[in-house]
Amino acid sequence: MSKLKPPVNSNDHIQGDAHAPIELVEYGDYQCPHCGHAYPIIKSIQQQLGGQLKFVFRNFPLAEMHPNATNAAVATEAAAVQGKFWEMHDIIFENQEHLGNSHLVKYAAKIGLDAEQFKADFENPAALEKVESDFESGVRSGVNGTPSFFINGTKYNGNWEEVDLLEYLQSLVG
């Protein structure tokens, strides 16, 4: 079984209770249709499990297949500087077919980001470095496609359709 390397830490974007008994990490690509399919499934599972689930998203843009994925990931990291990672994450997945840079700037405005700061943070090498760091951690963890999930630090190779994934997660907490 592949293990998550490094474990979830302060560099990660986390939703939910940091001390939840279930930790679900997704390596995802904002332009990947399978990740787009997984997005509402994860949202539903988060709602159903509530405080029992901590969700983490790590960037894994498959740039050769998805030419806008890296810039979309950089946009989420730029939004994170203003405390709006998850808002940008959501609006990008909800508008997955429109990921050109002009769209990313519109999404930034729509979620209430300061436009000039967003543009500066988007151009800041630190945002791309965070995306590359996530990608490298995925490679070290055995990720070879998206979406890839890790549950409590171990790669999950089961079906991630909602019923199966929810049932598996619920079995962890009894």
C-alpha cells in the first residue's frame, strides 16, 4: 500500500475538523473530467460525515493532457494568500470548461478577491512552487492519475463513487 508522503501538514489546505477521525486527501487536477465528477461526490460526503471528516486537496495538474490545469492550480494558491483557497477551488470545479487566464481573473473578482493582489500573487513564483511541491509529493506517494485519494495516510484503491466511498469511510468510524 502506498503511503502519503509527506503527511498532512501546515502547508496543506484543510476543510473540516483538524482532529477528525477520518482524513481524506485528494490529489486532483482542475481540468480533469474525472476530478470534476468527483467534486460533488466529495462535497456530499463532507456534508454527510460532518465533523468526522477532514478533507485535504493537493494539486496534481496533468499539464500534458490538460493545458489549463497548472494555471488553475496556481490561481487557487494565489487565492489562498487572501484566505479564499476553497472558494477558488469550488468556482473552478463548477466552471471546469472555462479555465483560461481571463476566466480565472473573473472568478477571483466573483469570490471577492482584490484583483491587483490576486494578479501579483498569481505571478509570484511561490504559488507555482506550492503547486509543484504538491505534485512532487503525489509522485513520491505513488499517484499516477487523478483523482487519487488517500485515507488516513494510505492510498485508497477502491471505487470512489459516492455510495462505495461513503460506506468505506463510515466503516472506519463504526
